[in-house]
Amino acid sequence: MRQTLTKPMSNSRPWIVVLIIMNALLLAATASLLFSQLGPVAEPRMVTPRGDLGGDERATIDLFRNARESVVFISTRQRVADFWTRNVYSVPRGSGSGLVWDGAGHIVTNFHVIEGASQAQIQLADGRQFSATLVGVSPQHDLAVLKIGGAGFTAPARVPIGTSSDLQVGQNVFAIGNPFGLDWTLTKGIVSALDRSLPNENGPDIRHLIQTDAAINPGNSGGPLLDSAGRLIGINTAIYSPSGASAGIGFAVPVDTVMRVVPQLISEGRYTRPSLGLESDDNINDRLKRASGIEGVFVLRVDPGSVAERAGLVAAQRTRRGVVPGDIVTAMNGKPVSRVGDLLARLDDFRVGQSVELTLMRGGEVRTVRLELEPGS
């Protein structure tokens, strides 16, 4: 019987294990090399608690939260006619800010925000949007009143009203508006100066303006200027800027002026300037001042039947030898006036029916008269 001999198979498992271990070591070395080239692994950082906000920060946050709801975003459109087809289109004109004045839905803004516009859209802070109607304007104060809402309209909370006659240079002020369309923006500054004047294309200079370094940019116009108590002290109206952006010099119509003008715009649709019933002219006035050496407003005409005529005021007379001065107004209620604009600005501090005292000079003699202001044109 033949026996068949078979060669036993070699055991390959140890070699496979060795290869696996070598491959793993190679991969680990490669990964380590790659990570070393990528840079160190960032260590996690812990957040450091900041603690409580400062009292001034909390006050500013509360001020913004309380006032924000009363500030509105205004976008305007104007109608333009196509030169070739004569078709009329409505195109965007600009944007600005405004302030909810009362529960009836009256909105106070600048005249220049809505000047030339055919439509105005109002957006409230809660997202509601309304088409506005024009109530009245006072170009000489750069103020306008719009109206939104209707039956069932609920107005947001209004900011409290402050005063501007007691403002002091250096006190903190806050502006809220929509600069460059960036809605509901808060900026902070101080009162930089008081009783500033700006030229006005729509009439006499705008007087008694508040100057501030709070950042005011295009789109802030018509928004509120608030004091540190959150009270309205002005309506932002203009900036001085060589570049068109904020240069740290902004101006606001003082709230004392707003309080005189806005109620008239709401009730009558226009502002009636108080008048003395006399007329003058700045160019002629300057020549007469140089010729006479007298600082004041030379009366050039007394309106027939006016309070000035009843008080006996005399106008200048033109003769062959030149102009013979009549009465010269040198002060109102003890405050000096030397230009027609000064006299108009002083008058604008009063309402129709109130009385003022004029200091007059005629023929070298000084006298005073008291006049009751009447409606002007």
C-alpha cells in the first residue's frame, strides 16, 4: 500500500498582522506630518462674563426702546412725464424720517423731505405701512405735517415733549432716524451751540436752531432730537458737510418753535406769521444804516389800517434830497434788532394776539410803543 506524503502549508497570518501594523504606523506618521504643516490646533476659549451694564448704557437703551415706536420711515415718490410719449410715471424721489405727533395719526417731518413729492409712504416701527395725506407745511420753518390712519387706527406711543429755551451747551442729546435708508438708527452727541441761523430758500433765515455733533446724515431729516430724559427737544433738519455725510455739525428746529407751528398746521393747514403791519427791505436797510450810522430796521412802509398805523408809526419818505428816515425799530422787548431777519425772528417767538414792545428812534429821539400782533400774510 502506497502512502502519499503532503507538504504542510505555511502559516501566513503573522505576516498579515505585521503588514497591517506597518500600514497603520505609516498612516499615522503621514497624518501627523500633514497636521504639522497645517498649523497648531486652536484651543477652545472660554467666554468671560461681562457683568452688569453701566447705568448710562442702560439709560440709553431704555431711551431708544421707549422712543423707537414713535419714529417713522418716510419714502416719497414724484410724478414725471416722458418727454416723447407724454405718459406720466411715478418714480422714487427720496426718503426721510418723521415723528408720530398725536393719537390721530399726524406725522411731523421736514418740509424738504416731502417737497415736490406726489406721494408719501409711512412705515411704522411695528411694520405697518400707510399712504399719507398732506395736512400743512411751513417752508419758513422747514416743517410739514402728514396724516395717516383712519377708522380703527391705533397710534404707537408718543415721545414726551420737552423745552428748548433752557438747553445748555454740553448736555447730551440723541437722534433717531433712518440715515441712508438704514432704519431706526440711534446716534448720540451733545448740544454744540444754540440759536444758530441757516439760509432758507423759502423765505427768511431759519432761526434759533440747535447745533449738535450727534451724527445726522441724509435720511435723518424729520426725525426727533431727544434729551437725556427722552423728551423731544427738536426736529433734525440739516447738516453742514463738505462731503454730504455727517461732519459733526447738525441742526435741529427747536421744539419751542415746533410747538408754535405744528398745532396751526393741523388746525388751519398753514402757519400764519404774526405781523406788526410794517414793511422793510434788507438791501435798502443796509444802505440806510451805513448812511446814518444807526443800527436798526428802518420802516419803509406802514400798512393802512394796521396796528402800526394805529400806533402812529411813520415810514421813511423819499424826497428830492434823498430818503428821509421815519421810525427806526432798534429793539423788541428789549432785545436789539439790526436786520429785517432779526425782526422777523423776534416776531416768530410770539403768536397772533400777543403784545410786544418796540423801541423806536425818530429824529434822534427814542420812545417805546406796545403793539398787539395781527395776522400776517
